[in-house]
Amino acid sequence: MEADLLVREGSDNSLIKKIISKKEFSDLPQKDVLLAFKKFDSKSFADGEKLKLTRDLLRKSYTAFLSPKLLHFKDKDAEWFLKKHISTRERLPYYSEVYRKILFGLPKELNVYDLGCGTNGFSYDYFREIGFDVNYFGVEAVGQVVNLQKKFFDGKNLRKVSFFHESLFDLGWIMNLIKTGSGSKVVFLFKVLDSLEMIKRDYSKEFLESIVPLVDRVTISFATKSFLKRRKFFADRTWINNFVRDKFKILWDFEIGGERYITFSKKDL
Ligand SMILES: C[S@@+](CC[C@H](N)C(=O)[O-])C[C@H]1O[C@@H](n2cnc3c(N)ncnc32)[C@H](O)[C@@H]1O
């Protein structure tokens, strides 16, 4: 299946195999690796440069936030895991406040689709702490991070929590996942849109236009202080602000702990 996809896409198999031979990239969806590789698959780059540039891009979009300790399962508590990923570590002191704000006014029983979840599944107890009974669906491209959370919650026999090793570039799959559930639905896209844009420019717009009509509420977030050197395009983010304001109904726009959250719904809600 792996070989089929590579051949069908007409890409250089041995180079791609080399790219994913590094452990941190070894369990990414094929689609994502190919999209990244295609950005540099031209005559202007020698093979060594293609390999380096593709790995650099994959690191920026998928794995730079992770401690290497997360590539293997450890028998630790949720807070230990939350501290091992830059995004969840920075959010840790503020979880109750953030969840209280973005879920305000919704029924106490609801479905949360956390897209590009990283290790955010480990924050599940904060929903309970603020009185919500959540069916949680985490979707993440880095297979090792998905497996960590699956093992952790299997061990606790918590059936309300599920994780999927899928790419957000597989829009049809994501839409089906969301359509399958019933009841109130909320999507989180925390610190993910920059990663999507680095791989496929303007994909966030297509993605949001397809997802927002399917759910009650979407929250996107961005780091307001950056740990990686980001291009100006990502730093000012006027493009996404204008797009969201134009297409959807903004409910809240606030900043907590170096992260800006924008919550919105479709216009007719
Ligand atoms: C900066 S981290 C944020 C993680 C989490 N949302 C949080 O804020 O705690 C971005 C995450 O999005 C994931 N990601 C990026 N592009 C993705 C894609 N196309 N499909 C699935 N996950 C993706 C990365 O692997 C990474 O875990």
C-alpha cells in the first residue's frame, strides 16, 4: 500500500524512504510526507537538499513541539505528558479558564473534535473539572503521539475518549468523522493552522469552509509568542482574521497565557 501510493504519485521512492527513516518522521501519514516532499521536488535542488528541506519542513509542521521522550510510551500521569509538549505545557496553568470560556453556554454533554491534537487529549480531566461530560475525538498525524494517548486511556478504561492517526489533509475522512456523531459538536484547532499552511498554502480556508457548517462551534488558536522563527506571513495572521470575520460569526476573541483563541460558528446560528 505504501509503495503503491509512492509509485502512483510518481515520486522518488528511495529518497522518501530515506526521509522517513528518521524515527520522528517514521509514522506520519504518507499523504503529508508526499505533500511536503513535492514542495522541493524540482530540478533546482540536489537530492541531499530535497531530503534536508523536506525533513526541516516536516519537523516545523509536526514534530518540533515534542520532547523525544514522547516517542515511546511511559507509565506516567496526564500532567507528565502535558509537560512534554510545548503547546500543552504552555497551556497547563490555564486549561480550566480556557475550556470554561470556549465551551460557555453549550450543553453539558457534547462531542469535542480536537484536530491536530498533539498531546491535548491528556487534558481530558479539565472538561470534567468544569462540569462537562465530553465524548472526545483526537485526530493527529504523528502516530507515536496517537498511540501514547490510546494506551493511556485504554489503561483507564475510558471509552469516551478516542484517537485517530489521520491527516487533516484527508478532508473527506475528517468530515465523515464529524458527521457520524450526534448531539452538540465542537471543533478545536489549537495551534494547527500554521502547520497546515506551511505544507499547503490557503488550505485552512478550504478546511474551515467545509468543517464549520457541520458543528456548533469552532475554536482556532495561535501562539502569540513564538518559539520557532516564523515567517512574517504567520506572525501577523491578518489573512485568517479577515477570512474568519468575513465568513463566520465570531463569538469570542481573547488571549490567555501567550495563546490567542478565536471562537466562531456559522453565520446563521
Ligand atoms: C503546535 S502542535 C499543537 C498541538 C495541539 N493542538 C495543542 O495545541 O496542544 C500542532 C499539531 O498539529 C499536528 N498536525 C499538523 N498538521 C497536521 C495534519 N495535516 N494532520 C494531522 N495533524 C497535524 C502536528 O503533528 C502537531 O501535533
